[in-house]
Amino acid sequence: MSSEPSIPLPEFRELIRCARAYVAGDLHFSYVCSAAGAFRDVTKVLPVNREIKQIAEEWAEMATRAWPEMAQIANPISEDDFLKWVSEKMNVFQPVNFPNAQ
């Protein structure tokens, strides 16, 4: 991991909020795609570490594959595949429920 300091990114919080709502069935996937693009765009102009930039690029790439109307791409994915991918990513933001955790 990089030891470079980063700055607060409300765009990342918005992406996670949209992703959670999408997984819960409360938002259309286009909201996640838009939030992913905004997150990536802000990481291009603000001083963030390379790991954050990589996360932003990954989300934006998957969003573009899920919503190919935004770009012409060779490897689109279905909305079902995007939902599965987003659900897997959201697992890192879930509380840990180990038997001995307090």
C-alpha cells in the first residue's frame, strides 16, 4: 500500500451509498454508473494515492461495461453480472460478525 496521504472524497461515499441502494433494489444501476464516473473524474484532478485511483478506475470500467450506452466497448456485461460484481464489492463494507467479536 502507498503511504501517500489522501484527501476526503465525498464522491467515494456517494458511490458506496448508491451501490448499497442498488444491491438492496432501491436504485437503478445507472445511478451507480454515474457515481462511479464522478468518483473516477475527481481522482484525476485531486491529489489521491494510486490505490484510490485504481479503485476509481476499476469501478468506472465496470460501470462502462454495464452501461455501454455511455461508450462503445467490446466487452459489455449484463446488469445481472454487474449486480453480482457490485454485491461482491459491497462485502468489504459489511460489519464483521465473528462469534468472538464484540
